[in-house]
Amino acid sequence: MPEGPSVVILKEETQQFSGQKVISVSGNTAVDIQRIKGKTASFKTWGKHFLICFDDFTVKIHLLMFGTYRINERKETTPRLSLVFSNGELNFYTCSVKILEGDINLHYDWSQDIMNKDWDPEKAKQNLDKIPKQKICDALLDQDIFSGVGNIIKNEVLYRCYTHPESLVGAIPTDKIKELIDECSVYSFQFLEWKKKFELKKHWLAHTKSVCLRCNLPFIKKHTGVKRRRSFFCTNCQNLYQ
């Protein structure tokens, strides 16, 4: 599943179509996409959501686990959604397509998006204070608190901040909570730059790794929290707060 930085790259790659009218639209999605024809598009992101914005509605694309897209080219399979502009085309496959009516700003809180200019770390802190019994591995993946954070960012941030993924939010010291919050945004922008250079994986310190670089001890690989997502962590240097 693409994380926030990868969706930001998609937005950057589609800027050639911003301000352009949709000449034709097709696809095997069940939603009424013909209303898009003749409309002028602009693009936004909110976490893992790619948003194609028009005057009175927005098309929300979620690439799910296996979604893909092609710009100015097509795969052999039928697109879920295909938009043709005078200067090229944009095609999406194996994704969720939904239409959001009205002003897009009524559907999203931009301060929850870790890569948005309106990101509000203090609001994230307030939301974490409301879930003291939740494990931090689940909290970091809560898109209503950290929109855009996925499993890679979760594992890397917890390792950077010396925090065990099964730590309870309410037991983590305040200064450590603030460090975790800040690092989610910092790492996401680093993720973005590494992804653009096609070198993201070589910078991973924890995700999918087998040995802790700090301690030279084996990592624990475990499906943690209610979400049961894979965590890679060191029980020697990542503190368990309970």
C-alpha cells in the first residue's frame, strides 16, 4: 500500500494535467464517471488518498494494496479509471474510486496530514492523549491522527526514537511522544526524497531488517497491535513503556 510520500510523488507527476479539461473518461469503476468529461482538473493529496478535484465534486483514488497508475501509457488490462486530456492521459488500476460531493475542504482535515503545510503536531498530541491504552504501533497507523503514515514509516520512526512498538501510548514520556510525532513528518519528507532517487530501501534501518545496527542483535519480527501489521524491532534498545 503506497504511503503518503508516494502519493505526493503521484501528485507531482500529474501536474502537467492541472488546469486541463478532461476530454474523455472511461473505466470499469461502478461510480458515475461520465460527469467528469469536460471538467477542469486539479490535484491534491490527503495521506494515502489521491484527490482529483473539480468545481463541485472530487474523485478520491485509494490505491489499496496492489493499485497502480500509468501516465501517458496503458497496461493491457482495463483501467479502473482513465482520464484523457489534450496533453496526455492518466490511468488507474486495481484501486478504489469514490466521488466526494461539494467542497473538498469539508471532507478533510488538512492538519492531520503529516506532509501538508497545515500539519498540526499539537493536534496529534491531543489525539494521542485520548487513547492512553492503545499501543503506539496502532496509534501511528491511525489515519485520523497521522494521515499518510504506513508500516514502513511506523517501523523506521519507532526505531529512530528507541521505542518498542507495543508500548502503551499513555506510558510513553511526553518528550518521547513529541519526538515520535515530529519524526513522523521528518522521516516522511526524507522518504519522499529517497523515493524520488530510487534509493528508499537502502536507507531502511528497521523495516524488513534482521539485525539491529546499534546492538548487533537479532531483530524481532512480529505482527503487533490490533492492526496486526508487521513490526521489526530490537528489544535491547527500543524501550517498552507499559
